[in-house]
Amino acid sequence: MTSWGLRKLASFARPATNALAKGTKVKKTPLFLVPYLYVKVSRVIKSFSYITLAAYGLTLKARAEWNSDDTLKEADSLYEDCKYKEAYDLLKQFKDNDESEVLWRLGRLCYELARPLKLDSEKKPLHLEGYNYVNKALELDEKNFAAHKWMFILLDLKAYYEGTKARIEKAYQTKKHIQRACELNPGDGTSWHLLGFWCYAVSDMPWYQRKIASALFATPPSSTFEEALSYFLEAEKAQPNFYSTNLLMLGKTYLKLGDKQKAMDFLERSRDYAVKTYEDATTREEAIKLLGGLK
């Protein structure tokens, strides 16, 4: 009930309450006033009912508004401005609308909100929340390339919390998601970058992880730095200079392949990339460190 309605009803009881507190007798309400009070209370309750229905109508209207282009555009604009909490708060009110375009964006925002946190115990709830959003998005729309892209990221993070063995077990599954994203939208540079990152990580896998992989699979996950390079270059072809981390990974891959000059070229581009996000800042630091070791 509204505060106004509560105050109004309380005003009818206040004289009796005060009288009881003082130990005095409460005067009975004259019978001729009973119909008047009944009508007055009924009007208050009726007013409250109208307010409740109006509020419910506004809630339904707000839920419906997510489907407009304006709502998603506003969320994307907030994301581009690194206002992740505001974008998250905007979209979370529509999480039960069963729409993949809302859900994968919520998964992305959970990832971004977790990124600057220091402890795994702080990051884990956000990563798992994000995974659940993206998983539901794919149940609703298997052809949503962005949902596959973020499933690649969040499924791997979910497996990370389950241990090295679980992460290796999920290696083929994560690769399938990012391959599907590339297939559905070959013009998305981030998807090609992530496929390259998978290849780089598998090629750079330490010996003990390779041993675990050999025990789990008849044919363990495998790749080469050359394959990783081809996907990082494909990402640049799709969207030139779109991502500081792709420039960094090109530099690191050329280092693995022994091409120092090309490695320096890309590392310098990564170092000089305009810092807009937390990831840009950490990428720049790594590029500077790697360049320092080359001079």
C-alpha cells in the first residue's frame, strides 16, 4: 500500500490507540458514522487498487520495451563507453524475456564486470552467471553467432574452476563453439581472434597438460603456431586494427615462429594502441615487457 494510504488508514485508528495508551476508555463510534467510515476506507482501498494496477501496467510496459531497437542500442552504447554496470542493470530487468539478444549481452557484461576483480572467489559467481545466460541464449537460438562466441569464453572459464582436467576435457567443445561463430559470421574479427587463441594455447600447452590430454582422448587436441597465426591474420583482415590483444598475439606468435622483426612491429602497434578498456591497459603492459626483452 502507498504511504499515503497507510497514513489515511492509521488516522482512523490513532484516537483509539492513543486512548488505550493513556488508560482511558475508548468512545464508541456513533452508529450514524459507521457508513461514512466504511465509504471512506473503501475509497482508500479502491485508490490503492488503482495504484497497484497502474504500477503493474508500467512494469509490463517496461518489460515490453526491451524489444525495441532503442533498448539494445542503449545497452551497446553503454558497453562501448565501458559503463558495464549501467548496461548490466538496464538489461537484467529483461533476463526472463527469453530473448537470446538480451541473454548473450548479459553474459558478456558478467565477463566484463569480473575482469578487473583480483580473486577467483570474486570472479567465479559472475562467470557462472554469465555462462548460464549464454547457455540459455543458445537454447533459444542456435544460430546466434555472438552467443557461440561468448559460450567459447565462458564455458572455458567454467571449466577452469573445475580444474585442469575438466578444462582439457572441454577443449573440443569450446573449439566447436568458436568455429560455429566464425561460420555464422565470418566478418567478425573477434571470433577469428578467439579461434587463433585456441590454437596458440593448445600449441603452447605445457608437457603435464599434454600428458593429461593424452590420457583423456585417443586423439588429444592439437594445433600449430602457424595455424594460430593464420587466424590472427584473418581477424585483422576482417577488421583491421580492431583489437589491441590481436596485435599482441600476432607479436607473440611471430616470436614463437622466430620472426623477430615482425614480432616487434606488432608489439609496437599493441603498445601504441589507444587505451580505452582495462584489457587495453594490461595488453599494453605485456607488449612493453616483451619489447624490453627484445632490445
